[in-house]
Amino acid sequence: DWWLHASGHSGSHVIIRSTEDAPPDADTLQDAMLLALYYSKGRDSGECEICYTQRKYLSRVKNGKTGMVQMSKHKSGWTRFDPIRFEELKNRK
């Protein structure tokens, strides 16, 4: 599985379920990055850096707050909020 989070902002993380080690396709990654931005405290800025990695590279921060994790390997991408794409995601079944 792949884990995404808005860098430098508190908020929900996004999980992309996967059965292989290959990274998600570009559209899936862009959709997940959009959701990570929307459900973070960075939403009001309209854009944000999103970090992503495979679940196996995450570990809890010892004595850290609930939900705090550290990544040993990750990539990042910049995303801007796209209201049209977000509405399309909400309306998918």
C-alpha cells in the first residue's frame, strides 16, 4: 500500500491500496494527492507539497503524539486544489 500526507500540515493521510511494489499510476497518484491536500490543514492555501511512500517505509515516532510517523524513504509532489476534479472524485461510486 502507498501512504500520502500533506507535508508540514496536520490532517488525514490517504492510502492507495496496492498488491504490487510498483508506484500507482499518475491519475491515481494525482487523485490521492488532491484528497490529501483537501483533508489537511493546508487546504486553505490551495496548494501544498504531498509526501508519499510505501507503507513498509513508515514507522511510529517513539514517544510522539498519536499519528506521528517517520518515513525512511519517500518521494514528494506539489499539488494545487482542483475543485472540478475533486467534485468528480466525490461523485464516483
